[in-house]
Amino acid sequence: MMKIEAVDLFCGVGGLTAGLLKSGIQVKAGYDIELACRHAYEFNNKARFIHKDVAEVTGDEIKQWYSTGAIRLLAGCAPCQPFSTYNKGKDTTTDKKWPLLYHFSRLIKEVEPELVTMENVPDVTKHKVYCDFIDELENLGYVITAQEVACVDYGVPQTRRRHVVLASKLSKIELVKPTHKQPITVRETIFDLENLEAGQKSKSDPLHVSSRLSEINLKRIRASKPGGTWRDWPEDLRAECHKKVSGRFYSAVYGRMHWDQPAPTMTTLCYGFGNGRFGHPEQDRAISLREAALFQTFPLNYQFTPIDKSVVFHTIGRMIGNAVPVRLGEIVGLSIINSLQTNYVV
């Protein structure tokens, strides 16, 4: 029987790891510089979390995680902020996250795993660091599949789009065909959760908690329609930014989701009503942290912080927004397994 083992670089709270595990790939360890991710990663996935800057990790260290005879997968989803459309027009070349893809490339060269996967925002392909990354994979003899993925086609209930790279020295890895003809909606994902008011927390689930709203934002969300925009509000509720020429184009800011459509892309600030279309479709509040996690396809019981610790919105929101959707991780794993079973004879 084929045994595939993985090490997950930039693992965060374990979205990719959880998905790979679900597909049948054993994940030995995850590396991340954010110590706050340790509990979620280890508690939910039973894999080792290594608190370390990937820039300081060596190939010899990575090699020690793999068992003799295993097919080795090195996975890495470097932080996407330098490549995001949110940073268009900004000088991101001094961002400390910018060289991380080069460190991933270095570790691939040092470890020489049979399999590699990388996931990032679609705009990563417009940058030299990505071209250098692909060139290095080709120079090392990998057969590469790279494509933009609409996550909604694979059962992720949000409009997230990602660029996925699958590289192999064994046989070409083809991404499995879309699994969902119809998108999973907001209603299907969060309708059954307990009703909350703004600033309220569920008694049964500490992660099902919504942020407080100021009096003006309470009035704004009450005036908002599902799937509508701030243009639905009376003039006296409109923010100053909406009155500027540039602000007129940001129609989703302060928006409610629509019950019968997928959610928007979850970001690190997805718990804030004013940060995008993150208003609940019906209740007068922003989505809760648990709802955001469900849109990222984390299981309902996925624990992000110890039960005796308080929930810190900006910390957990960042964890959730930065995560690889679990379902996308599972699709990556299934693509690897299916392709190797079809094309590679052990």
C-alpha cells in the first residue's frame, strides 16, 4: 500500500494539514512562526507543531520527519499578503514575508521530496519570485501542474479563488475535476447555528461570538439588505468614505451576505461588519468567528484556543482568514493519491 507522508510549512492553524489528513495522507509536522497557532494545530490534527521561522529551517531537519520508504510530500502555503490585490500600488518588496517562497524553494532543493504542493492567491503568478519558484522546480526535474482554482467548485462555501501548484517526480498530478455543480450556500453552512446579537457569545460554543457594533453601525446593518450595498441606506447613515469618488466602487463594504449565495472570501478581518460583506444575512451583526471557520470548511468542533482561554478576535480572525480551506486541502490530497494510483506503480 502506498504511504505518503507530509510536512506542512507555514502551517498556521492546520487547514491544509486537516485536509490532507482527511484525504488519507499522513502529516508528520507543521512549521509556523505564529506561536498562537500551536494549540489549534496540535489539538485538532495530532501532528507536531514546530514554532520556527521557515528561514531558519534546514533540509536535514525536514528529512528527519519522514519514514523510510515513504513517498515524501513537502507542502508550503507562504503568507499571501505581499501578492494580494489588497496590496496593489503598495511597495511590498520590504515585507519580511516576501522572500518566504525563496526559502520554500531552498528547502525543496535540500530535501528533494517526491511531491510538492504550493497554494497562494492568483496574483502570485505576476511576481518574479513565483516565476523563479517554478523555474527551480523544473530545473530539479519536477513535472508541474499549476492552475487557478475556484474553491466554490469543490464545495467551499465562499467565492475564494486560489492558485494551486502540484509538482511530482513520480508522475504528473492532475487536480481532480470539480465536485460541485451548484455552490454550497450561506444558508446551508450556518443557518442552524444559534441566533446571536452583536457582541453576544454562545453559551455552548465560545467561538460562536460576534463583535460589538457601535450605535451608528447598528443602524447601518438594520438598513442593509441581504446581498445589497450601502447605497440602500438613508443619506445620513452613509460613511464619509462612501461620499468620495474612490469609495463609490467599494459596494461590498458594510454589506450583508445573501442566504442563497456562497459567502465572500474570508479575510483576516472577516469578523468586522465594516471590513467587507461580512454582515449576517438576517441577524443584526457581523458573522461570528465560528461562522467564518465554517466558511473555511473547518469542522464545527475545530478548536482554535484552549477552552479556558478567552477568545481574542484579531488573533483568531487572522488565523481563520489566513488558513487554507480544509476542503481545498482535501482536494489537493485526493488529487495526489488518485494520480499516483492511476499513473505510478510502486
